[in-house]
Amino acid sequence: MAGADDESGVREEFLSEAQEIVETLSRDLLLLEQSQKEGRNDPDLLNDIFRAVHTLKGLAGMFGLSSLQTLAHTLENLLDDLRLGRVDLTQEALDILFDGIERIQRILASGDEQSPLDISDLEKSIDRVAEAVPGERDVLRDFSLGENVLGVLTEYEEHRLRQNVTQGTPIYRLRVSFGLSLIDTALEELKARARPLAELITFLPSMGAADEDVIDLEVLLASAVDQEMLREALCTGEALLEPITRKDQPPRQVERPRPAAPRGEAAAPKAEATPAARPAVPPPGASRAEEGDAVEPSVVEASSLPNARTPNTNVALDRVGADALSLRSVANTVRVNIQKLDHLMNVVGELAIVRSAVAQITERLRSHPELRYLSTELHRIARGFERNLTELQDGILDVRMVPLGQVFDKLARVVRQTARDARKEIRLEVKGSETEVDKLIVEELSDPLMHLIRNAIDHGIESPERRKELGKPVQGLLGLTAYQKGNHVVIDVSDDGAGMDPQRLRRKAIERGMVADDEAHEMSREDLLNLVFMPGFTTSETITDLSGRGVGMDVVKTNISKLGGVIDIHSEVGKGTIVTITLPITLAIISALVIRVAGQLYAIPLANVQEALLLDSRAIRTVEGREVMTLRGGTLPLCRIRELFRMGEHVDTGRGSRQFVVVSQLGTRRIGLVVDLLLGQQDIVIKALGKSLRSVRGFIGATDLGDQAVTLVLDTPQILEEVLASNDRRGLEASP
Amino acid sequence: MRAFVRATLEDSGFADVTEAANGFEALRLLPRERYDLVVTDINMPDIHGLELLSFMRKSDVHATTPVIIVSTENAQRDRERGMALGANAYLTKPFDPEALRETARRVVEARRAEESGAGPGRVDK
């Protein structure tokens, strides 16, 4: 029994790690494609991708998942050829990589990692791509690089060096010394400084000449930027930078900052380091000192001056410290099964119930004068308990939060694939991927967002030819924007495509008998746009493979509502469409307003409550058979909960005929819920209704307020929809 | 991989096996100790196996320390380079424990034949 549990735990661990790698891989592949399109090559990125696939292969091997291992191995070979320059990074090669990752993703998603896998087609494509092997002339021997350096390069490093030499990028040698204990952070820092300016090819370590706690590194790097700029960026402390020259050219004097250089000479280094320049041509008249002679003494000089080094080392240490901190936070990450967090949250929920029960007992004690001192003491303890509980709750909530980037990254892949299938050119613009939402919400978001994106590409954005005719940029713009707004997160899916025509929607709705003719003509522009959310509604004449998969916008809407969110559409013909999703930040525990109607208690999630006020009967009017009230000059449709639930005229004793209005806003729409009494705010844990009650509409679940009785939680978004959707319908029917 | 190498070496009678997670860690550890054996992967980020090997051969302490390099099958060039730099043996991934055990025994005994003196064993990656 325990063994089986262990096994599934291990499997889960594997799956989540593999999933993580695949996500990073997809992101990196997209970046790689981007850089390839822009004509840049990014060897570091390619190497990272190679490593990630290698890790995945190892992981699969460890768990005996041979099909996954074979697939990863095949991709790894291609990547190895790509990074070593044996194969060119073409669009075709990229397609194979994307295809491969997609297959890995499918294997992971299916949960069937054991079945044999046919990848012969993939292998064939790879063979095709790998056929053209460019030959490399050995240009490295022309350089004054000793065997002691060349002999230590890996094949990959040698390829990178050769590539840079062939492209005419000047090569430099940087000599630095690092203390043993700090070498990794110090090198990270050096890499960070070098990255924008140069490609670091290799780090050749040797024991410090002066001090055995110091390691000297001989770093080979390629850079097209001005030599002085490079020196300024890299040579903190005692570091020493020198260009590596061709053998047939006299080596140049070891350069140091030359403040005293005559003006006429100052232009020389700049001219020689322009990107297109041949490698390291020395300025005319430079001293012809032997390379070895010139370099060695200066190294000794630097290392033997510990005092001179100290201040610089301190500066470096500060920066290193910051880097080390960020590195540490990455290493300290723990992966936790969301169910464990759910369990903790449930415990917190139970504690919240205990707290409410204690509060009620305190209240009861207070009414006995002889026990009042107990009441006061209990109250004090309860307050401390409450503080800790809130902290605990916030802590767990915080752990559950993940950046939306997780789902956006997956969607980027969907965008790419869909655009290719639809033969459209799309530029994806992602904003706010750092916005955090409850992990469970993120999980549930991928499908609806995927559908919206497919819709936008398939039906929204026009073909490149059509866009040209319209005078729009050929590349369609697809936007994914997320931001936090109070207790909600808003996600906009926007496109600059054809937009939706309300008149066309109206015609379709009438054609399909979804709305009556006269009804349709009374509908506002917004109502018409919202028609797309009705089940079975589609305006596309041909159902394509892309979006017409039987999942309609109604499903998108249902899924979003299940998360307690709402969805709105804004569209302009010819300009584009924005679909806005507004979601609560978490589902786990919520603040609720407790109300009473006809003697029954209900909870309304506070996130859905804008304000609550006393109902002023004089402000009520009837418009088209429907009650509305005037609120600060605006019109607010009213919904009497008592009538909605057909509860009859139960008289709430003691309070006279006073009633309250709870104003609830969702997206752009508002409604006033009329209730008998406001009992106050309370944190609640929502429990789902049992299977038999799940079809009852109007409630998202039930909760215990601490009185051991079940209290229903109102589904305000649904009530709002129902009430606003039908002008004449009164009351909610329980759907089958 | 490291755990596997460690377990195999411990099985083979190396009492004191030290692990280094990457090239840096190895660089940090190497100058401070004598080792009977170093096992290192070639493909590591930043400081790779060849650099580590070259570093060791340049230092007084590790000029003759036995080194086994580990690489994948398609990294033949790197493997040859490693041997040229003075590695004592190589293993191609994936290898079985017996291969490591046998190779380790061989290189350590060869070294002992030249000079004597025992120290802790060591694993790197």
C-alpha cells in the first residue's frame, strides 16, 4: 500500500518536473525562433535548449520511460548538431523541434509514457535537415592560441570560437582571479556583465600564481564592441583584457587604459574594433613586444598587490551578494502538490469556524453579568487567535499564487501553431505575465483562453492578403494582457482583426431561432455581442478545424463563471475585438457578507459586493415591469431575493419593514439585491454542494458560519445574468 | 548520476566519497585535498570536465591523480581531448556499475603501483 503511494508520488514528481522542463523549452524555442527570424544567432539559448532536452532524456531514462527517452534522444542529437554548427538552424529544423516538444507534451498529458512510439517521420525530417553539413575551414590555427588553450576546448566551444573568427568578430583573452570561496558568484557576475557585450567562449582555470586560495581564469571571449568599452565593463579590479591576434600579424602591446595617449592616436582603438573589422589589427606603430613577455609580468604585478585589490574586491562583493541572493531564492523553491495546500486551507477553514464559534460563546457569556470577566478574557484570546489565523491564511494563499505567465507561455505555443495552420501572420504581445492568481484558477484558465485565442486567429484576424488590401499591417496583433484590479484579476484577449458585426449576430440569432424577431430588434449593441455566449451559436459559415471543435463560447463562459468570473466583449467592426475576463484572485477562502432573507441566512462573496445600503422605498420606480432604483443619479435594477427564491411573505420580526440593498457589480453590469438584514462580514470556506444539488442554480456552494448550520452561498454572477437576461421572467427555475 | 557513481564507488571500497555538484564546486574542493580518484562528466556548464582536468594537471597536488572522464557517445572528440589532456580512463554514458567499478580499480591500482599512500576517494558529477 505504502509502496503504491510512493510510486505514484515519484511519478507525480517526475511529471511535474518534466512538465516544467517542457514549459521552459517551449518558451526558449519561441525565443530562438524569434532571434533566427531577426537574423541573430543565440548560441547560449541553443545550448540551454540542448541541455534541457538532455536533462529530460536523463529523467525519462531514470523512470524507465523508453519512448520518451527515445524521442528526447532523437531531438538531442539534432540539437547537438545545431549547436555545433554541423546543421544550420533553419525554419525546417525549428519546426522539427516544435513538433518534438509537442509530442513530448502529448505523452506527458496522456499519462501514457509506456506505449511504444512511432517517430520514424520525425527521424526522416531530421535526416533531411541534417543532410547539408557545412564544412569548416580550420581558421583557429592562424591565431596565437597555444595548444594549452585549444587542447582544452570542448567541441562545442571550439565551434563557437571558429564561428566567431569566421564572422570576423574579434577574440579577446580576459585574465581574472577569483577567491576560491566566491568563484561561482563572481563568475555569475562576470557573465552578467559580459552578456550584453560579448560571447564568453570558455573559462580556463588554473591555480592562482601567488595565492593558493585564488583561482586564475583565462576567459576566451568574442566581442564586436569597442575595446575600451569592453575593458570598462569587464575589467573590475585586477582583471586584464587583451586581444588575441593572428599569427601572421605582429602581436599588439598589452593595452591598458591610456589616459595620457596623444589625441591623434586616441581614435585608433575605436576604428579597429568596429563590428565588421577583421580580427584584431594592431594600430600602426604599436610596440612589437612578444606576447608572453608582455602578459606575464602584468599578471604577476596584479596578483602581488593585495592592497590595491581590496577596495575593488569590496565593490564586487556587494554586487555578488545581490546575485547570490537571487540565486539562492531559486534554489530554495519547493514543489508542492496543490492538494496538500487545499488540505491546509481546509484546516484553516475549520479553524475559522472554531473562531466564529468562540466569538459566539463570548457573546453569550457577556450576557451573564457574573461571567463577564470570562467573556473579556476569552475575547482577548480570540483576538490573538484571529490575528495568527489571518496570517496563516494569507501565508497559504500566497503560496497558492502563481504568475499567469505559466499559462501564457503555453498559449504562446498555441498561437504559433494556430497561426501556422490558419496561414496567418500573428504577433503575440504579452503583458502582465507576472500577475499572480490562485494556482487552481490558472489551471482552469488554459482551456478558455486557448479557445479565445483560436477564435481570434481563426475568425478575428484577417488573412495577410486581406489585411494588405485593408491597409492594415500584414502581421495581425494578438494581445494577452493581465493586470490586478482590487480583489480581481483582469485578462484581456485582444486582436486587431475584423471585429464582430452586431447586425450580423442579430440576423444569425433570428435565423437559428435563438431569439424572437421583435426581441432581437430591441437588443442593445452589448446584448447582441453577448449572443455569442449562447449555446450553439456560431457565425462562421464553415466550421474549421481550428475553433469549430464543438466547444463554443458558451463553454468558455461557463468555465469562467465556475471560477466566479465574468466575461465581456467589446468589438468594433474593422478594428478588432477585446474579450475581457474578470476573475477573483483566489477560490480557497473568501470574505463574505452574511445576509438574512425571510428568516434564512445566506452568504454573498464580498468580492461581488460593491456596497450595501438601506432601501429607500421612495427611490424605487418600475421600468418595463421591472423594479429599479435611483442610485446617485444612475439606475440600478433590483432583484428581491425573497421573490427570486419564491420564499413567501415571511415577516422578519422586530425590524419593522426596513430592508437593505446589496449592490453587486460584475464587469460593467450592476444589480441591487434586496435583503431583509445585513449581519456582517465573515471569512468563509466554500464547500461544493453535493451531487444531487449541483444542478440547483443561484448558489456556488455552502458554508458553515460557526453555528453548525449550513448556509448557502449566493452565486451573484449567475443571479445577475439570469435577472438581467430576461425582462419578464421572474424567479429562477432549477434546471434539470 | 552523482548518487549512482557515489553508491558504486562506495560499494567498491572507497570509504570517503565527496560529491561536487558542478565544476565550480570541484575547483573549490580540489586544491584542499588529495584524492585517490576523480570521476568527472565532460559536459558541465561554465567549468567543464576538460577544464577541470587541465586545471588538475597544472597543479602540483593533482598532476598524477587518477581521473575518469564520463561523456556521451556522440562526444567522441571531447573524449579524445580528455585523454590527450591526461585522463586515465573514460566511460561512455550510460554505463553499468560494473564498468565503473572495474575502471576505478584499474586506474587506482596503476597509480598505487607507481607510488604509495592512501587518501579519500572522490566523485565529481
